[in-house]
Amino acid sequence: MKRKQIFLCFLEKNNFQMCVVGLLFSNHIKGMHTNLSKGPSFCMCIACRTNTIQFYLLYITFMLIYLFLINQNAEDNQYPGGVAPSLEFLVTSNDITGSGASSTLLIFNNEWGFSPSNIESICRVGKSTKKGNRDKGYIGEKGIGFKSVFLISSQPHIFSNGYQIKFNEKPCAECNIGYIVPEWVESRPSLSDIQQIYGCSKNLPATCIILPLKDVKVAAVKQQLSSLHPEMLLFLTKIRKLSVREDNCNPKGSTVSEISISSEKNYEVRKNMHAESYTVHLSAQENGNGEECGYYMWRQKFPVKPENRVDKRTEIDEWVITLAFPHGERLSRGKELSPGVYAFLPTEMVTNFPFIIQADFLLASSREAILFDSPWNKGILECVPSAFLNAFVALVKSRADAPAMLLPSMFRFLPVNPSLIPLLEPVRSGIKDKVLLENIVPCESHTSQKIFYKPGTVARLKPTFWDILGKARESGVDLKNLSTHGTYILSSHFDKSTYDNVLAFLGIKTVSSEWYEKCIEGSNLVKEVHEQLYLEIISFVVDNWQNFFSGTNMLSIPLLKYVDRNNVVCFWSISRASQFSDRLCLASEKKYISWLISWNQEFPLSRLFFLPPGTQTALEDFPRKTTVIQWLHSHAKVESLSVYSYGLTVVSSLNSDSRPVIGFAHFLYHSSQKSHVESYYLAELCRAMPVIDSYGNVVKTRSSILVPAKGSKWI
């Protein structure tokens, strides 16, 4: 009773605060107002009614915000060393308070326990023990956090550190005041009652808040408990475990979706930039199903600018901005969209950004959104792009030993898509502007060292050409000068269709046709690769000819192989092949390839040159043979020749030189012997064939019958 008298004495000196509490939380405002009007502060209350009451009525519009405020108080509490700070919610159908409630909510917190100043604080309004201590990490400041429990409970109980008190929304018989007058709990519930509900095999936490629920609030409380977001623990520096469970006589009657959330932190302090990074691992067990997600956290301080200072934060000289980057699927709890802005606890703001923003924002009274017109919040949001860039650079560049293939996954944190909140678009555009000026895009390097360049200096390749380069590397082709053709080439691990939207956000375009020309020629691709890959290069040119290479310098690079008179493989450009009298040729059938190439060395005046045997053989089995041959015919004037058509071309080129004439006769004879030319074609070629007379002269035109000379093998 002594404690009760002390607090009653204290309360009598705070009539104005009592009036505010009464008007805020009473379900019978008119009656409470009448009772309080007898006090000397009635006029003061009327004077401030327009602003104060309007503010607090807005505050209670966000349903069951008490849950966040209880979490907030738990975060502000002090904890013994060696324990993992935890907060447990337990709903029971056991009416342990004897108030007639159908359901009771118990909240357990393993803090040190309430002190006299804490008890005094919850008997006040606007006199929080945390107020003015934002720089020390405290979240609460309004001094009304605990009072919000009256939204759902008429008789909240507190058992902590020897205190056993309860509050009642009904006016106290001694002072005619409700809500903030503590009453000592003499009998029910007892600590043993609480222990039995909590679990006899476990140690009872130091603090327990018992809320016999109003019948009209039971369903809403259970629904809110069933939707507590696992990411609530991300930005709470103390609370590491949070759980929700239900204890019913009939387990089948449970209606709360139970969950257990825990977090672990791994710190890695980054120096010289007023920042630190660490990883938070969240795990959630809900109804027997487990989920895990790691969050890369970046916490950076920024000086508060004079133009952004406000009265509510006069003691703060630095903004602390924390960004959370989820690695993998974000934890959720039946919600399609997760909050993207936190003020230690989640707001209702869904940003559509692939990262989460946390800062000491000034919030609307309902906590559902930040105040965009606040100079304080504007200053914080202006710092977010800088914090993001520093975090992003650290993610992409800090691990020198990280495999290059892992770097592109970091770029999914860029805010590629517009924000669902238009007022946050300046944050998105600010991030983009800063990233575009940073050497951040991973490029191809011929060494193990990773290299990065500004997005504007980097370009990507066509997927087919990446396949060609990959095979060329495997076959030993030196591609060290890949990025020395006027453009830095985007890393092959990044140049995937998966990242198209990211690359578009960065403004990275495809390389020009000129780059391909320089690469094919400068890297000696056509000279050093095997025949199958050579045909893939030709096929790549063919596929992109009409819309990309036609009319460019691709016409002039040595791209087409041929065998010269000395049986050496050489190269022609498409331009030369199509414009000069020399002609590139293909054998019309595979069995003629070597035959025609070997005989072609005997007839230099024919001005015919064949693609190498290996190239022609590979082309026979090439999947896109028809397309490639049609393109060669159309744009490089390549001819497909049979033995007969080759013979016609050769015979028309023969002149007075007897050596090739005799050679042609041998060509026809052996071609006939090998059945490379049909008899009727052979007869035609024989009639057109020049002969040598007895004087050694070449006779191209004959009117008489040709007969074998004496001793001739032509018989």
C-alpha cells in the first residue's frame, strides 16, 4: 500500500497529463471529461484540445499498434550479459487474472526488470525515461507506449523485478482517475500461475505483461500476432529472438499462427567512412515450416545539416542510416509485399526497392508512413543514395577473392523498377546518378584481377559471340586484348538475359559492328580456331549481316579461307571475293573436295580457289550448312563446282601453254577412271579439250576427227 500512496501523490500533481490520457484512451470520453472538469486543469485541457487530442486520435487509428510499441519498449530495455534478448507473445484461453476475459495475452521479456523510474514513467504521459536519449539508441520518446495497451485490455498487469501491479481503465475509487493509477496485485494471478502457463520446465523471464483481452479485440489481436513480420528483428539492436504461440485447453482450437524468429549477427567494421557492415541471419519457424535468409547490413552516419534540424531531434547531430540487402528470398509471413521503410520497426510503406531503408524517421502518428514534408526526413532521404553507393561498392568490390561469377548477383539490389511511392523517386534517381559515375561494372580481364569501369564506357556482346569466345578460349586462343578495341567488354558472367533490366538501368548498350570487326581480325579468331568454330564465326556474321554488318568494314577484313597454288591456307575479304575475277569455290560433293583442290594447282589460269578441305568437310556436317552456303553464294560470289563444271571452267582458261593442256588431258582421264564424271559429260569435255600437234603446238579448234597417235596410251 505504501507504493500505491506514493504514486497517487505523484499523480495528483499531473492533472493535465491525466486529462490527456483520459481523453485518449477512454471508451466513455464524455463521462471522463465530466469527472476531470472538477480539477483545476480543465481549462488547460480545453485550450490544447484542438492540437493534442486531434494528434492522439490519429495515433490510435492504426489498429493494434500496441504490438509495435511493446516491441519498441523491449528494444529500449536493459539486458543482463550473456543472454539473447527475447520477446515472447503467448495467447491463452486461461483467465488467469479472473477478469472474465475469454483470452489473455502474456508478453515475456528477459530484461533486467522494471526500476522505480520505469514504473513512474508508465504512470505519466509525455514523460518517457527515453526522451532526449535518441543518440543513445533509445526508440521510445512520446511517453505513451504502454498506455496503448488499453486499446485491447481493460486491466493490464505488470510483473517485473518484484513489482506486481495492474492498471484499470475504470476510475480509481480513491481519486476518480483511470488508466495511470497502479494497483498492487495481491493474489490473482500469482507467479506460480504465470509459471504454469509459461512452462514449468523453463525459467520465467524477469518481466511479464499480462493483458486480459477485450472480447471485441480478441480476433484482431490474434490476427495481428499471426502476421508479425520476421524482419522486425533486422533493425532492433538488442532483441534477438521473438516468438508467438498459443496455449489452449483444446489444441485443435488454436487460431494463432505460431512463429519463432531468431537472428544472428556477424560484424565486420569498415573504417574511414563512418560506416560498418555486418550480416544478419534471420530464421523463422512457423507451424513446423522453417525459412532462413541472410541480410547484408550497411550502417553509416551522416552529419545533420542545419537546414534539416527540427525541435524533436535537437540533441541529434548525426543521422544513422542502415540499409538491408537480402541475399535470397526475403522472409515474409503470408504477405505479398514486404515493408521497405523502417523506423526501427516496420512502417506500412512498400517501396518496391530490392533493399530496406532504416533510419530515425519522424513518423505520422499512426506509424504507418514517414512525414515527407519534414525537413528532418528530407535530409535523411537525401543521404540514402550516398549510403547505397558506399554499400554497393563494398558489396561488389570488397571481396578480392570472391569469384567473378558472384559479382552480377549483387546488381539485383539496384532499384531498377520505379518506386510504388512516387515521393521516393528522388531516392531512386539519386542512386542511379551516383552509380553511373562509379567504376563499378565488372569487365572482362585476361588476368585473375577483376577490373571495373563506369557503365558509360562498357558494352555487352551478343550471346552467340560469347559462345564463340568461350570455345576459342578453351581451344587456347589468346584473347588478352578483348577490351582493347575501343570499348570495355562487360563480364561474361554479367552479360546474361537475366540481367537485361539491370543493364538497361545502367544504360549499357551492345558493342558496335566495328568492335566485332576489330576483334575478329585483331584476335586472329578465324586463323587460330578449329574448323567447326570457324564456321560458327561465319554463321554469326551471316545471321547479323542484314541488320548489322552489311555495308560496314566487315566487308574488308580477311574472313574467308582458301587454298593457294602452293597448297597454303590464306584469307580473302568478302569484298575481294565478290569484286575480282578470282573466284572462291566449293566442291559440290564431299568426294570431290580433295580431288579438285589437288588438280587445281595444275591450272593457275583458271583463277579458281577452293576453301580448304577441312573447312569444306566441316561444312558438310554443319547444322546451318544451307544458310551459310546461300550467303556465300550471294555475298561472296562463291561457286559450288562439280568435276564437270570445274572442267568447263578450266578448259576455257587454257591457252598456248602445252603443260596445262597435257595436264587437263590427264585430269579427264583420271576423273573418268574414278567415275567422278559421267560419260556424256566426259565426251563433251573431250570435244572441248585442246590437243598438241606433232610440232608441239596447242590446237584449241579442231574440225577433223581426233585419233590416237602411234604409241599413244590413249588407245
